[in-house]
Amino acid sequence: MADRVDHAPEGAYNSVSLLPGNEAQYQIDWHRDIERASRKAANGNRDDADDLAQEARLRVMKTFRAKPDAPVPYIRTVISNAVKTARRQQVAGFTSKSAFAAEADENTPAPLPDNAEEQDRQVSAWITTLPEPMHNVYRHLYSENLSQRETARLLNLSQPRVSQLHNLILERGRQELTRLAA
């Protein structure tokens, strides 16, 4: 392959020497492609390019371990997708917290409505009006904190059916809230 390097480029990262033989050579071989894609996506920002390159290196290593004989176009696609995904996350200020949660202090208690006990009673009463399959799904998902997969296994249903019943419960709950708010 003409555009792959046969030796470590000058200034290459030192962590390559810590990898087992084939993995180290694989990183060296793809170094130029990773750097080129990262620089292009970072629009000249060297720090961003380094971060993007690191994400691409990680993805390339995972691919190498899963498919050591992957074809060249596949690896180039892996590099491109890794860089694009990392860049989108950078630009979006990727966070796992909502804007409200990011502003809230960890020690800030959640506000409780004045009539929390009354609301709990109303929700409990409403749940008992649900048809038995929905009631069982609600109980497993919310009271017992089980996943949809675990709930499906216990109720001898498919996971998509549990999801469907869950969506029906949520829709009925919205309708009930609208009715109570009016």
C-alpha cells in the first residue's frame, strides 16, 4: 500500500512501544491516515486534532483486535467514522447531564410537591385501573426496577411487546395527568 508508512514517523506518540508487536506495527501503519483525518476535522486546532486522533487510534485498535485482516477501505471508514463521531461530541459539548442537572448542585434536594402523598395515592389508584398485562408490566418496571428484557422473561412476553405495553402505560398516564390538571 503506497500511502501507509513503514516506520514510526518523527514525533510519533510514545505509547506505540507499549503495544504487542503486531498492534504496534498496525498503529504505525495507520498513523498517517489517522493524523490526516484528525487534522482535517479539527480545522487547524492542534489540541482538538490530538483528541480526535486518540479516539481514532482507540477505534482502530478495537477493529484490529476484532478483525486483524480487515481490508484497507474498511479501516479507512473506521477512522473516518471515529473522527466524525468524536468531533460531533466535541462540538455539541457532549455531556450525560441535562442542562438543568448540570446547573443543579449535587446537594440540592429535589423539590417535593406540597401534596406528594395525595399524588402517590392518585397514582396508586390509577394503576389499579390498568388492565392486568399493563399492571404487571408497570409493577415489574417501576416497583421492582427490572429491565424490559427481564420483565418480558418473567411475563413470558417478547421484549417488543413489553415496550409496547410500556408505551401504552405512558400514554394513558399522560391522558390521566391532563384530566387531573383540568
